[in-house]
Amino acid sequence: MPIWGTGKMLQVTGLEVFYGNIQALHGVSFRVAAGETVTIIGSNGAGKSTTLMAIAGLLKPRKGQIKYCGRQVEKLSAYQTVRLGISLCPEGRRIFASLSVHENLTMGAVQRRDRKAVRADIDWVLSLFPDLKSRLEQSGGTLSGGQQQMLAIGRALMSRPKLLILDEPSLGLAPVLVNQIFNVIAALKNENTTVLLVEQNARRALEIADRGYVIETGRITLEGPSAALKNNERVKNAYLGG
Amino acid sequence: MSPTAYFFQQFLNALSLGSIYALVTIGLAMVFSILRLINFAHGDLMMIGSYAILMIWDAGAPGWVAILAGVAISGVAGIIMERVCYRPLRGSAEMTTLLTSFAVVVLLENGAILLFGPNTRPFGILNFSHPTFSIYSTLISKIDVVTVILTLTILLLTALFIKRTTMGIAMRAVADDLTASHLVGIHLNRVIVSAFFIGSLFAGLAGLLWSARAGKIYPLMGFIPVVKAFVAAVIGGFGSIPGAVIGGYVLGFAEVFLIALLPPDFQGYRDAFVFVLLIFILLIRPQGILGAKAMERRI
């Protein structure tokens, strides 16, 4: 059981992000402690992915701070945040379609120089996702949706992140595969990986997370331990289907 | 000369011309696959390399030193071109970068005219004392043999580089999905600079072979080869590196055998036939031999 507030890994304060003149985030603030699993739930277009992309360095916020392990990271580019241990598994998987499964995993470790450990980590990822084992030389584009999602998570793990960010990992997957993905997240959680999870499937997300935030039109409107959010009437009506 | 000997002679000639086209086209394709930039100034890197080789050689350096240094200068010129002309425009529309590449062409070619004068200069390096030899009554020119062997070696190394090295895989990854490349931590600028450098080295080398074949250089010499490379890239599928190689050779063979088979009166229209071929391909298979169906926008 993590102790909240200690070992603060990620602290986002007053984040404002614009797409051109359109403001997507209106001062988003939240935190993730080391070892915690935190989820952000919200409907389409509420700003979940935007928040994650700003943390990963794909978008530059106009205002606000992102503090990670004691340093300001909101001005860094993605290749720099990866070096610091942030890894985002993006919505829609975005695996490299013409690269083989093995090459996809290699690219996940593109900044690492410890070749031996990288090889060991490929084995570790394959033990998490045994379906990929027989497909190492197959190109990513030929995989099924579920396998692509596994590959995307595996690739994100290859940088040995301190903070793993998952954007909609269960989107569009059959229930069996959703279970498989969440089992892996649970396993990572048991290994004390810090996970920030964005999910449409709010029920599953709140089951696995320690704490949660609700984001609505670019603002955090609710926060609390997952158990409390699950029983909150507003959350029930809006995200858990009554 | 027997028909067989004539055929083999033309075959080697086509292989040699196709090799040069392939070398030029690879550079064009590498940069395009990553930036969606059609760099028409790529041909001027051939010119820069050739002038550099000639000047270093004229200064008294041994031939191999002049060649290595000239090809290296071409590579560095490519890096400078990216840094000065294209990086400030990163993220702008493809039309903008395309037009910029024409501006770079005008700049470099007129700069060369100012510096070196508009006239052709003899290019005597790789000018063998016995330029041809014969096997079974087939007349073989040494420059063709050098061109083919050198190019095949480079193609093999390029294939290994792209298939096996981290940078090679990263280039393919960036071509596949730019956002995902950022997310896994690929340093985009390094990949772009590498692509420009490798492509420009190849352009320098192709410039050497092209100039040695022609026996002369002039400031506008890069124009025809880059247009031909553009055609080769279209034939092979724009952005595909294997396609660039195939396109280069298809174009080389098409040109040489069109000339060989057509009556002598038509030989002056050689380039016209090439562009008719281009129009024909654009009509029936616009994505080229190995090209993907659709090209999406990026960067």
C-alpha cells in the first residue's frame, strides 16, 4: 500500500495547453507518488490525452508546471523525458507497422546502451506477453489489434521507465484481451512500477488504481481514492453507467 | 561486332548508368521518407563534390585523397544545407519546403557560376590511360566496371545499415510513425542529419562517377541527374529505399536500351522518352513499384 504524498514522482500544477487558439487544458493539477497507480477518467475530448502528451514532451504547455522527480520537465522534448524515465504508450498503439516485432521492441530501448540488459528485457517483455514470442520477425502491421496493444505496451516498457503512462490501453479490444491487458498492468503494479492510466473503461481503471482524477472540459473536477470515486454518485452516473 | 557483344556492352552501360541513378535516388528517398521533402538541391551536391575533387586534385593531392575529401565535402555540404535551409522550415507545408529546395538550387548553381565561371572544365580524374579493354570482342570501359562494383558494394552496405544498425532501424521507424518515434525517445534531429549526410555522401560519389563518365563538369551539371533521380524515385515508389534502387536501374536500362533499339535519328530525344515514361507511370501506377498506396502528411 503506497503512502500518498511521500516520494512525489510527478506533480502537475496549473497546466494550460492550447491547440492554436483553442484552449484544451484550463489549469490541470494532479500528482502521482512513486509506486502508485493513478488513473484519469473523463469523456472524449475532456483533455486526457492532451495532459499525457504534455507530460511526455510532445506538446508544450503555455502555462503551468510539470515537476518530475524534482525537476521541471515541461519545456523538455520527448527524447529528453524518455531519458529521465517517462514512457508514454500512446492512444491508438502507434506501433511501427513496417518494423518487425523485435525491431519495435529494440526501438523502445533506442536510448539505452546496455545491450545485454536490453536483451534480457526483451525476454522479460515476452514473458509478460507470450503471444508475441512466436511473432518476433513478423512486421508490426500484420499483428491483430490485441497483439499490437501488447507490443505497444512492451515497447513502452523497453526504456525501463520509472513512470509508465498508458493512454487508453483497452480501447477497441475484445473483453478477453482487456482482461489480459489489465492483468499485465496489475503485474507491473506489483513490481512497484508507477503507472498513470487513462481509460474509457472507468470501472476497470478504478478497480486497479490507487487513486483517481476526473477531468471535464480541461479541468480536474473530482479526485480521491479509487474506492471513494467508485461510490461517488456523479462518477457512477457519468462514467460507470448508473 | 557481334549482336551478343553489342548487347553485353549495352547491358554494362545500362548497369553503370542505373548504378549512378540508384546512388542519387537513395539520398532523395532517404530524406523524403523522413521529412516528406523532395530536395531538388540534391543534384547540386554532386556538383559541389565534383568541383571539390577537381580543386583538391588540381592543388596536387593524389587522386584517392581528392576523391575521399571531395565526397566528404559533399556530405558536409548536405548537413549544412539541412541546418541552414530546411531545419528553420521544419513543420511548414510540403509546398514551402519544395519551393525552398528550388531556391537552394538557384542559389547553389548561381553561386557556382560566380565562383567557377559558367564554362565546362575537363574532369580528368579516374581517366584511365587505357579506358577500355575487351573480353570476347566486347568492348568494356573501365569506368563502367568501377561504377558497377563500387555501387553494388555500397548498396550492400546500405542494406546492412538499414536492416541491422540502430540508426538504420530508427530511420525506418521515423518514416513509419513520427509521433511514436518521438515517444520511444528517438532523437529526430540526429536521424535527419544522418539521412542528409549519408544521402549527400552518395551524391558526392555519384557526382564523381557521373563526371568521370562525362569527362567534364559545369555548374549546372546537377540538374539533369536530380530530375532523373526524381523520375527513378517515382518509378520505384517515392520514399522507398529499395524502390529507389529498383527505379534507378529500371531508368538506366530503359534509357540505354531505348537508344540502342531506336533508329539513330531518335537518339537526341532520349530524355523526352524518359519523361514520357514518367508520365506513363504516373498514369497507371502513381505509387510506383514499391510505393505505399497513399502518402499521408507529416511533420
